[in-house]
Amino acid sequence: MIRPETRELVNRAVRQCLAVRLRLLNRVLSGLYDDALRSLGLRVGQFNLLMGVGAMGPVRPGALAEVLHMDKSTMSRDIDRMCKQGWIASSPAEGARGLALTLTPAGENLLARAMPAWELAQAQAAAQLGPDAVVAVHAAAAGCGFPPSR
């Protein structure tokens, strides 16, 4: 049996922890987007990377990882898979060492086909959160530098 002082610590964290709540919301909302995008063979994380490359490309992988606050090794693995799918191209960066990522025509076509599914998931997510929470999410993301200015 758990000690009373430990129980109080756990209860306090359960009542107050922002990270627990944000991770829960992330899983719930990611599920909505994944369900909507599934018929295209796409997951929300891949959609996110496609949008990032489309918005910033040509972009160095490290810069994309920084903007999206992603672990570089996780992003590298996902980008490699997406290159194999033919959605993203990786080529030498102009005027710099390293690689630059761009959308391929297949990636652009996939994004165009994905937009109706994304719009459905976006509407479901907004309805689940409510208008005040949607505004708060956008404000919080802006405070973290998203979307990036170009």
C-alpha cells in the first residue's frame, strides 16, 4: 500500500500537472487526425513534417527539427521513411554543408489529397476543445515561436 505522504504527492500532481493534461490532449487529438488521414497512408506526425517542409523548404533538417521542437534522430528516421515513400526529397543544401529537404510532386499531391481529411479532423478537434481553448492553443504555440516567420 502506498504511504499517505506519497498519495498526497501523487494526488497533487494529478490535480495540477500541465504536462499530463497536454500529453493526454495530444494523444486524443492525434488520434482524431490519424483516423482522418489513415485512408491516405498518412499519420499526423508525417502530415506535420510535410507541412513544415512545404512551409520552410528548402530547409535543412536541423532547422526543421528546431522549429518543430522535435528530437533530431526521431525526425531523421521519419524523414528517411518519407523520402522512401517519395514525398520528400533530400539534396545538397545550396551554399552550405548538409542537406536540404523539399516536397516532391508526389508530396505536394499527397498534401492536396489530405486537406479534406485534415479539415474534418481540424473541425472535430476544435469542437472537442471549444473556441476559447483553440485560441489559447494558438497563443501558446505562438509563444513557442510557431508558426515560424519567413
